[in-house]
Amino acid sequence: MSTKLQPTQAELQILQVLWQKGAVTVREVHEVLSADHATGYTTVLKIMQIMYEKGLLTRDESARAHVYEACVGRAETQGQLVKDMISKVFQGSASQLVVSALHGRTSKEEIAEIREILNQLEHNK
């Protein structure tokens, strides 16, 4: 995913639904999003059409209701957004991001999981 194709907040909400459910119609996305907050059907439709034009979604037009699917993967998108945030907010320092993210918000279980991931990363180098 290029930097130019970074999804907006609204697009990310739609991508979350698509990553969770797979190929779905606009109505199905609307039902999920409107459960959390008032989102109009036509708003969801328009955003998904824009996402299709941007290359973030594919669209199957063979049925009466068009079926959309994400073209970009969750891990790829998350990685790009994190890299961008590290660059813009933390002057390129991943350690500053980690310290900021973990400060006072991390359970003992999460710390153990993070320690295990760090050990695995260290051994793979």
C-alpha cells in the first residue's frame, strides 16, 4: 500500500468490517457500523465507492447487490500506518512509540507476551 492510499478513519472502520467478515454488501457493512454509531446507508455506500475507485476494495457486480472485499491486508495496512506514525510523531524512533504505548496501560500478561515476542525477534537476528 502506498502512502497515497492510506485509508481515512471512516475507511478504516469499513476495512475492519471487511477484514472480519470477508466479502460483504454495503448493507451488511452499514448494519455493523450503525450498531456502534449512527451512520447513514448512503454515507457508507459513497465511502465504499470511493474506496473502490482508490483501489482499496474490489467489487463483484454479478449479483443485484454488489459485493465488496478488501484489496489491502490488515497487517500491511497496520504496518504502513505504524511506520507513518513513527516517522511523523516519534521522529523515526520505534522505541519512543513503544514507551508511549506501554506507559501505564499494560497488564502483566501483555508485558509477558511482549517480552516473548522480543525474545523471538532477538533470536531470529
